[in-house]
Amino acid sequence: MRNHIRTTALAATALLAALSLTACGGNENGNDGKSGAAAPAANSTATPDTGKDAKDAKETDSGKADAPAENVSTASKSSTGGSGSGSGKSSSGATGGGSKSPVTCTGSNTKVTVSKVSRPINHLLLTATNTGSVPCYAYHAPALRFDDAQSAFPVLRDSIPQAVVTLAPGQSAYASIGLSGEPDGQELHKSTHLTVYFTGKADQGSTGAPAELTLPAGTSWGDNGFVTYWQSEMADALTY
């Protein structure tokens, strides 16, 4: 009986020891509830986020990428527009636009001729035609020198026109030369050459190049002869 109790006690002790070892082994291997749940979470692979936040991020990135292209396009248009505007102005100055300011008529921009007329007698007619590309003013009266005469030919002040004669390209002005005047019996001078000088607005001497002309054969002039102011009509010049 005593041996049986002892055997039972030993068996109980061995069972307790076995249970104790089993419990310790379970804790060491991390098989309790908390440790077992944490391990899979730590080792799991994250799934990519395809929700609203990812879509918004994609749209934001796309907008940032498009912005520089838009700015470049705007700058290009602005640059082109500026260049076109400048070119239009340059093109406009080159063509000169509408009006061209008149210049003074001289021997350089006109063709001057002298001819004999039948009426009035003892008269010559000067014609100055604008050969330039802009209008010119035929100021006052032409200053005449026959051959190498020492003094200028007299100007008839009564022939002053109402306005300065302005010649468009191709137009002509006229002045008549009275070779001799009253009284009769004055001394006459034969000449073959005539120099025609142009005057400026201030009527202070000549301006520009003169015109050198050959006179009609047999031309003679007297000291009391005259030349008229430039006229816009031939008939007006020949009334004196």
C-alpha cells in the first residue's frame, strides 16, 4: 500500500514536470495569442493604394508637368507678335507713307529750257520742270546772267504771284524775259549763253546748282530788260 502511494506520487510529479516543460516551450516559440498575431502582420507585403488619394496625386503631377509647355507657348506667341509689330513699323517707314515734304527747286531737280516766243515781241520764255521724286517750291524770280555780265538782270516786281509756285514731279513753272524795254534806242548786247540761278525762301542770293542754257540764235538784251517771277501758268508769264 505504501509503495502504491509512492508510485502515484512520483507519477504525478513527472506529469507536472512534463506540463511545465510544454508550457515553457510554447512561450519560447512565440505561440501565445499576442505573439502569434503580430508575426504575420510584420511579414506581410503591402498592397499598392489605388484609391482616391493616388488618383489625386496623379492628376496633380500631370498638371505640374503640363505647365511649362503652356508658358513656352505663350512666350513664343508674345515674341512673334513683338517681332511682327516691329517689322510692320520698319516696313511702314520704308514705304514712307503718304505725304513727302517739298524741297526748293534748283538746277539739280529741274530741267530748265529757254525758247523764243512770237508774242509778245522781244521776249523769251523760261520753263522749269520738276524732274525729282518730291514736290519743289519755285521761290520768287529766277536770277539771270547773260554770258559774263557783271550785274544781275532786273526783276519785274509787279509780277509777284499770289502764292509760291509748287511743282509736283513732272509739273512746270514759267517766267518770261523781256529782252528790252522803254525807252527805245538803248544799247543792246548780243549773248549766246544764259545762266539761271534759283533763289531760296528768304530771297537772299542763289541756292543750289544753276542751270546753264544756250540762247536762241541772235538774242540781244538791253539794260532795262526784265524777268518775271515764276508763274504756274504760261499765259500768266507772257502777260508782262
